[in-house]
Amino acid sequence: MNTVLAAIREFLKHQVAVGNAPTAVLGMLYEVAGDRDLPVEVRGEAVDYARARHRAAVPDEPVDRASDEEVLALLRACRTARDRLIVLLMARAGLRRGEAAGLRREDIHFLVDARHLGCSVPGSHLHVVRRDNGSGAWAKSRRARAVPVDFLLLQAFDQYAVERARCVEAVLGDVVLVNLSRPPVGAPMKPGAVNELLVRLSERAELERVVHPHALRHAFAANVVEVGGAIDEVQQLLGHASVTST
């Protein structure tokens, strides 16, 4: 937001400098002070400035991220391979809850080379695609993205694939995450069910708080930064339209 405000101020400064706007505009945008920073064309006028009057507040609270200890505790509290996969999709791939619930089997490219599938992205990865899944699961970003996955996610998915294959009702379905015990069995999980799962896991793990889906996503982003990832790389992995959000 501050980037947008700065761009607007620069535009209006230019308009004053070329005579398309009155110098009084600068007094609305900047606090009055000396004229050394004013455009040359308007120096000496009665209205000048020192700093911007309007700035969006920047929160100084730390980002609500799940700690590595909390993620490990959640994984230990899982009773099914599906639940472990859900935790890892958010904590190790940075997916939103709707993106995880909306994954289809065609989005999973857990191969070294997926060119025979028509995909040029190298290495094991998954695709996040915005589509109507009929379960309320939506990818927030309109732009599709590919997210690399590590061996923990690969292992978790393999274990879940065996578990899912035992659910007769889910065999022909394309959505990855399905109900294994709660009715309707075999139906796609809804995003709200992800929240309910994390509440149960947090309680079962005896954590001091409930770890929400976004705290796991934030943990992923923070870990990428801590190992040297650039902010634009994190932006791409998270699917943010603007680096300001990142």
C-alpha cells in the first residue's frame, strides 16, 4: 500500500512541476518545511514539504508462524497418512487450505521428469490451479503456479495413496484429499474440515494454542527466507500477486 501511495505522490509532484496541478496540492500531500526537496519549478512557492502526510500503517507484530516444534507435534498427533499429508502440504509447500483441498491427482507431478505428461517443470512438484471443485475449495490466486516438493511430502503422499486406495468410494475420484471416515465417505474434503482437523491435532498434541492453516503457510515462507530465499522467490512460491503481500 505504501508503494502505491508513493507512486501517487510522485505523479502529483510531476503534475505540479509541469503546471498541470496547483502547488497547493503538495501541501495536502506533504508536511510543510523547507523547499530544498521540491521540484525546481516550484521552489520558492509558499507551499513546500518535508515528509509524506499519508502512509499506510505497517504492523510491527511478528508474523503468526507455526514453530518447527509445533509442526512436529502436529505430525506426531496425526492418526492417518492423509492428515500428515495435509499438515505437510501447508508447512512444507506453503499451500492455503483451499489450495490443498482443491488439489486433483492431475496436479501431482511427483517425478524427476514430467515431460511425458506435457509438463516442462523440472523435478518433483505440484500445480496449484484455480478451478471450481464443487466443494468450496478454491485457489485464491487466478494465476496457476508450480511448487517444488521435498522427500517428506513425497513419502507422505505415497503413504496416503495406499490409504486412499482402500477407500472404495474414492477410487474413481480425481480430488486428492477425501473423507476417509466421516460421511459422505470418499467425497472431497471441504476447506472447513482442514480447520477442524488442526483444532483436533492441536488439542491432541497438547499445544498451548490452536495452530491455524495460515500459521503453517507462514512457517513455510519463513523457513524459505531463513535458508537464503529471496523475497521474490517466496512471492512466487506462495502465489502472491504483489510482493507487498509477501
